[in-house]
Amino acid sequence: MKKIVISVINDLVTDQRLLRIARTLVDDGYSVHIIGRKLPNSLSLSDVVFTYHRFRMVFTKGPLFYAFFNLRLLINLLLIRKPALLYSIDLDTLAANSIASRMRGIPLVYDSHEYFTEVPELLGRNRVKKFWEFIERRYLPAVKHAITVSNSIAAEYLQKYGVSFITVRNVPEERKQEKLEPVYPVSDDKEYRIIYQGALNLGRGIELMIRSMQFQEEGLLYIAGDGDITRDLQKLCDDLDLNDRVIFAGRLSPVELQSLTMACDLGLSLEEDMGLSYRMSLPNKIFDYVQARIPVICSDLPEMKKLVSSYGIGEMLEKREPEELAIQIKRLLAKNKEGVELRQNLEKAAHELNWENEKGKLVELIRNAIPDV
């Protein structure tokens, strides 16, 4: 059985795209081994169909963290027995994978989950950005097999480096419409429930979501995720006395997140236009909302706008003002409750925007990348 070694810098557990890819490759007859990172609060992995190893790191961020992670990763990739393919996820694992691929003569697939050098976290950090741009220039042009999450990012990489990327959207498996057992407990104290799922980082519009709850006494906002600004957001809730309307669910397992999302009435994806990465993004949370059959309010950014408007599954954010957002949320909830068109559109989108329809592109790329001998 041919072995594929996947490298990622996160802790594996909440990376639903990674887990879907691993299961798909196992189903296609490969042995999959994943290398990731062990965090102090990492959840345990259960019911996995692959082997894995997570590094415990002395350094948790900054240049030393990335340097030591890639050094350990490179050593592992050089020593691991008879891999048929190396699979690098995002720019922060590409250097080690590229070197190991070249030294061992093993084909490499690069999977870019975002336009890494243009993420908001690099704004104003010119030295750090230049370092990642150097890594990108050094290793990306030699990549022969590459995938990414949106057509816009694929087009940008093609223009910049002449590398062809296949778009494999970050869509979940199709889910049945009936509600799940309440794996994650939800409150019935309010008239409706809103959800944001994803990283709690700069530029995600989460502060706007929280402030809008000042004008939604009848609503409840769940924030499912963790990140660099978690404490700032919690302090904002304290300052605005909104702890009865905003619940920080933290990092959830995929099953818990799915259960919570399906128990909500509307999903938010309000990324700001803070660089090319966000501008060209097509967040997986939107697809998760679709599978939960809940309408979406998203940013008026190209990829999101095209998806939401073409399927008629929600609205673009009209104004980045808390009270205006609250008004728009209430109006869209009323529209979904009173009519059937929105619900029908969500049902159609759920049948089309799912991993069963998307994974064939990944399978074909992997088969083409691995030699027959």
C-alpha cells in the first residue's frame, strides 16, 4: 500500500479539510500518515483511519518556533520509511517538504489553504512578510502538483509564479437535513441563535458581530473557535455587558461544531478587506452553514459574493455598523421564516456544494502525482 505523508503546522483535530483529505486518500487505497503539532490544550483524536504524530514544541510562536518545527519536520521526512508522496499544507511546511522531496526523489503536492503572504497577521510586519515571501519565491516555482481553495488564489499564483493550481473548495460532506443529537448544549432562552465559526483573529469582523448584539436582546451569538484576539473579544463583551447574549464556545471537535451549527438559525462570515488573502478567500464556514441549512450574511468580497448570490442562500453585508447589522440579521431571519425560497435554495446548495462532488479533483491529482512504479 502506497504511503502518503501529510504535513501541517496545526494540531490536526479541528482542521476539517485535512481530516476530509486524509479519509478520502485512505478510501482510495493509500496509507496516510500525518505530522502536526501538539498544543497544551489540544483535543484528542478519535476514530481516525490514519496514523499521526504531533510534535511537542518548546517554542510556541515566532521565528524559532517555525525554524525548529521545520527542522524536526525535515528530519522526520528524511527518515520515514518508503513514502510514495509528500503532501505539504500551507507555506509554513513547504520548505521542509521541498528539501525532503528533492533529496529523496519523492513527488510533492502543495496545498495552499490561503494566500499565505497576504494574511492580515502580516500587515505592518514587513520583516516577517519578506521572510515568507522569500520562502514562497524559493520553493513554490518548483512545485508541480498544487491545489488551493478558490479560483482567485489559483489565478494569482499562476500569474505570479507560473504554477498551475487546481481549485478544491473547502466543502464538507453532505449532511442530512434532520437535526443531530445535541452533542453541544444550546440555550433556548432566546428567540434565535447566530453563529460565527473559525479563527478568532484580526480582520474577521467578530467585534462587529459582538457590538451588533447590543441591538438584539432576543438573539444569542455563539462564537466557536479560538485565536489571537480571544481575550480582547471577551473583554469587549464584559465592557458592553453582553455575556448573556454572546457565548464563547471555544475550540470544538468537528462533531460538536456540526451539532452547534445545525442548532443555529443564521451564520456570519464578515471578513474585512485586509489584503489579498481575505479578498480572495472562500471560507469553509460558509459551506458548513449551507450544510446546516441556515442562511448566511457574508462580506461583499468577490468569491463569497459570487457563491452566496449565485445560489441565493443569504445576503452580503450592507453596512459595517452594529445597529445596521442587527437590522439585517432580523430581516433575513424573518424572510427565511416566512417564505420557502431561501430554504429551497439552501437545500439545493447543500446537494451540490459538498465533498462528495468535490473530492474527485483531489483524487485525480494524487493519482497523477504518484508514479505507477
